[in-house]
Amino acid sequence: MKAVRDAVPIDAVVSEYLQLRNAGGGNLKGLCPFHDEKSPSFQVSPSKGLFHCFGCQEGGDTLTFVMKVDHLTFSEAVERLAAKAGITLRYEEGGYNPSHQRGERIRLIEAHKAATDFYIAQLESAEAEIGRKFLAERGFDQAAAAHFGVGYSPAGWDHLTRFLRGKGFTDKELILSGLSQDGRRGPIDRFRGRLMWPIRDIGGEVVGFGARKLRDDDNGPKYLNTPETPVYKKSQVLYGIDLAKKDIAKASRAVVVEGYTDVMACHLAGITTAIATCGTAFGSDHIKILRRLLMDNGSARVIFTFDGDAAGQKAALRAFEDDQKFAAETYIAIAPDGMDPCELRLAKGDEAVADLVEPRTPLFEFALRQIVARYDLETPAGRAAALDEAAPVVARIKNSGAQHEVAVQLAGMLGILDTQFVVKRVGQLARWARDRGGKGPAPGRGAPQAPAPAARPGHAGPALNLRNPVYATERELLKLALQHPHLVSPAFDAYGVDEFTAAPYAAVRQAILDAGGAEFGIQDPQEYLVRVRDAAPDDAVRAMVTELAVEAIMRRTVDEMYAGEQLVTVRLRAVDRRVRDVQGTFARLSGSHGDPEQLTAVQNELWVLQQYGRALREQGAAAL
């Protein structure tokens, strides 16, 4: 085992999964692959052959790392490293024997490797002429197909299945791998008569396939991907990452495109940092992969390319939802005439593709324009509603200087003359998010006001009377937040302490906030209640937390609808209270002929609050 462990340097193995930088003293550092972190606490010592994370305490040697990162058994990890080092293993009699004890993951990876070779060979067949024509029409020659391992699956029922059986794979392994599926008389090929793209993990192993329809009589979807298997999770793979990872780390830049041919077009045009998702939206797990490669340094860039059509714009807005999880700056690139990179390369050449992905429009700016375009800005109500939705977007911009500038731009987009009102509104939402330690999204649309200091049970406040519907609803919402945090998160974490009018309830709300919010309760339910109790300022609040955590919910069916009703009721009452306050201020300023600018600001705030209240009454939880 020592020969295997020492044959491949630990930094070479770890570098396949994350970017490493000099940490001094001969050590290297990077973002830990075993837990989420913003600054690198994962260290590798090449001289000792060890790694250790000072954040989550994971550590060990090269074998330990491979076992943990790829979820392998000890024997599988030894085989993986031995194969990488070109070492032939000898197995003792009666011990581990690869002929009948190969680990599941290793067997599935080997099946995919054999399938890849089979599909590549089939691309040369007469039947595959339609596939070669498809590639040629998109500007891909034989060398391009070979570089990406593109192949062809024969149209018959079980060509691949019979081939893999001949290689010693069992029917159970073929079904488990997703390469075959159950037929009337046994396993048949899942992919038939299609162009095949092998999908590799970050370590370069083929874990699945993307299959493109070629014939009109194929009634399946345009693209058919490998189903979820023990080695293929579509939310955790990025097509092209094996080819792009070194250049992404070197350039601190990644280009996210929409399809396999777009990745090919970009790489052939010299944009070797291009990657794509595999039949799913770009999400949190994809971000984790890129963050470890980009190291989240200040110059890092992530550029999303999307079609200019409605679906492409929707995809871009989905990507923006996760934008704040990057430390890198994110941009969007939309090709002229709505062309994707593959079409652009074919029509205008490699230079046009390279020009397309030069970052120009920040993703937040694109998202803002899409939001504003949905409202009638000719009416006060339309402007107020647009601000209601757009202000939280601006509040999420990380750079405070840029945030102020964009807030001014937003006021101009909306036609709101009182620029400072918009700037203050954005700043209020940003401070709210910072006060919560960056946990969860920025406060929801139209949050009535910034949170006031936490009320304590010993402070002055009305006595609790559960016949009072206000207190009853606040109590019910807190019980949901403690007992069923998944039903109220993330909306609950945007609620201010001052939205709970009873002092004891406000104190419990503050304790939940201090413990990491309801969002933490989803991640670790047991530790959540411990942390909330520990965050309580005194025994009285601690007892209240315990009481609310065990008290029965006042409804037999506890679901999202019921939770939404409580969320809306508490928020709506807070909005109505704020409306009354602002109306009083407006009346005073109007009667005393006060400062016109201040009067306009108050009037604008009143519009926003009234529109938000109307949305809550009409749309319910959807307006939160």
C-alpha cells in the first residue's frame, strides 16, 4: 500500500478537485471540498503526503482523500491510485480479488469506459452517417469529435448490452449504471440511434452520457441523459470540467454555456474555460465545484451565456438567484440575434465566440432590467411595485460603492425623482442582510422597516393574552419556525424582530436569529434547538423557547399552505402598522407645509407599502 500511496503525489491528486496555492512553509492551501467555506482552511503538505482542514477537521493521506472525496472503499481507492500510477496489484489468495469483489463504483466506471470506447467505434459505422453529418453541419470535424470522445449508439435494441455482457458485466450492473434498462425479455440499451457525449467528473472518469436525437421517428426527448445513478448526479456534474479545470484555475475565469455543442464550439474557438450543466439548471452544487477552482479571489469572473429568448432569460434569472454564493463577479453574455456559441462560431467564426464571452453586462444589471420591464412605469403604483421587487436585487451587490451607484441607476430606470429614497431603501435591506450575518437571502420584497433592537421579557410591553389574535398568530409562527423550519424558511429569516409585538415573542425571534435562523434548522434540526436555547438572554426566554418547541401546532395538517398563512398574517399586520405610521407622518408634513423632498419621500414609501399590502392580500405567500 505504501508503494501505491507514495507513487502519486498528494498535491497532484488533490489538484484534480480544487485549486491549490502556496500557504508558506512548503504547504499548499485551497477551499475545502468537504464543507462550504469562504476562505481557504484546507491545507496540503506534499512533503508529508498529508492533508488537513482546519475548518471541518477532515484529514489524512492520499488514500483517505480519494476515499472521502469520491466515496470509495479502501480497496477501491487503492485500485484508483494504482491505475493512475501504472502499478500492477497482486492479490493474496483468500483476500480481496478483483475478479469477483470489485467495488460498485469501480465497476460502474469501468462499464462507462467500455461503453465510451464502443460508442466512439460505432461513430465510424455506415449507420452513423447521420451523426457525422450532424456534427459536420455544426462545424465539428473528426478531430473535434475525437477530442471530446463523441460517439454513436446503434439503433438496435441491445447492441451495447450484448457488448458489455461479453466484457463480463452483469445485467444488474448494466441496469444500475443506467446504460441499460429493463425490457420485456431482459435488459435493452437505454440509448439507441443517438449521438453520444460522454460526461466526465472532475477527475476525468466517465460517469454518464448525454444523447442527442437524430431521427424524426425517435419519439424521445431531444436530449436524453443518464438517469441518477450511484456515480452520476446531474446536479453535481459539469460537462467539460475535466478539460476546463486547469485553465479555469489558471485564468480565474469560467464560462457557463447551455449545451454540449456550445462547450465544443467554445473550446475549439480558444475559450477553454467553458463548461455546461447536464440537463438541469445551474445550481448550488455546481457553484461549489467552480468555487474550489476559482478560489474566490477578487479578480475571478464567471460569465453565463444564455439564448436571448424567454427561456434563456428565465435561465439567467435562475442563475442570478445563486449569484451571491460566488465571491467572483458574475456576468451575462447574450449573442446577437439570439444565437448560441455553436451557431455564432458557424456563422461568424472563432473570433466572434471569443468576443461574445468578454464580460460586459453584470448579471445583477440584467436581472434588474428584466424585473423593471415587467411593470407599467407610467403609474405610481407600477413604479412602487417595480421598486418593491428590484430593491432587494440591488441590496445583494457585494461592493458597497457599486451598490450605491446601481441604486441611483435604479431610481432613474423607475422614474423616481427622489433618488435618496431609493438609495436609503437599498441600504436598509443591505444592512438587514449584514446584521443577519449574510445568512439566507436579503429580506423579501417590501419589508416594512429595518429590525428594531430585540425586545426582552423584562422590558415594557403588553401582557400576553392568547385570545388576542395578533399574539396567537405570532406564537403559531414561532412554533412553526422551531418545530418545522423547512416550512417557513427562507421567508421567516427575513422577518424583523419588531414584527413580533409581544416582548417575549420578539425575544424568541431574536434568539432564533442569533442561532443562525430557521435555515440552520433545516441543516441540523437537533443542534438548531440547542443553539436557539443557548442564544436566549435569560431563563425566561429559554423556557419560552422550550415551550414553543414542544407545544402542539393548532392544526391537524401542518403543511406549507398553513405555514404560509401564518407568515402572511404576521407580515401583513406589520405592514399595516407601518402604513398607519407613515400616513400620520404624511398628514403632519402636509398640514405644516413641510419640506417638499421629505414629503415626496414619505409619499413614495406609502405607495410601496400599500402596494406590498395589496400583494399580500391578493397573492398570499407568493408575495413574500
